Amino acid sequence: MIQVDGKGNAMRPSGLRPATLKAHLKTPRAMRTLLAPGEKPHRKRMATPACVFDADPAPGRPHDIIAPPEGRSGLRSPPPGPRSRTKWLTGSVIHPPEHTVAAAFDQAQASDRDHVRTGSSWSTAPTTNST
């Protein structure tokens, strides 16, 4: 599996890109050193985290996802979710998102060159029949 996300991170002025820094310096602020509640204009850079991992499907029933109309009884604990293995993580605030996404696809390609792994067989090497 490949997961990619985007997250805006508030930065110090020294970490902003030139265009964002210019806009930040032009924006009037209520206080010189502190931000007003909810105020973060021209202060963020986008971070792009990516993860490549293997996971076995978790068995479940429809009412594990959608609650029955009468509600859950609470007598039975919910089944465990899928567990990930062989995790590879990366992320960057410096490089553009395209760079991080390409790195994730390169890692996925390197871990399964022939695209033969599916579901629970991902943790084992592919086998060939020589008959």
C-alpha cells in the first residue's frame, strides 16, 4: 500500500520561501511577536509525508463498519484492524510533493518489481512453478 498526505506546518520567517516571506512581511498583524487566535496567513509550508507498507486484510462484518439501527450492545469488543509490516516512511518540507510521491512509488516498485504480490502474500517472496 502507498499512502501520501499533505500537512501545512507553521514556519519561522527564515524558513519561508521568498514569495511567501514577501507576503508575510506585507501582512499587518495585531501583535508584533504573537499570532492572534487562528492567525497563520503566509506562515506555512506544505510538508508531504509518504508511507509504503504491507498489510494483511482484516476480516470484518458489515456492522463493524456501519452501526446497526438499534446501536451496539457493548458485549463484544470490536475486532482488531489490519496490522502493517515492512513500513517505509519519508517526508519533506524542502522538496515539492511530486518528489515525495515519486520516491514512494520508486520504493513500492523496488519491493515488488513484477507486481505479483497481492493481499497476504506480500510478506513472502513470489514463487514460480517450474512444471
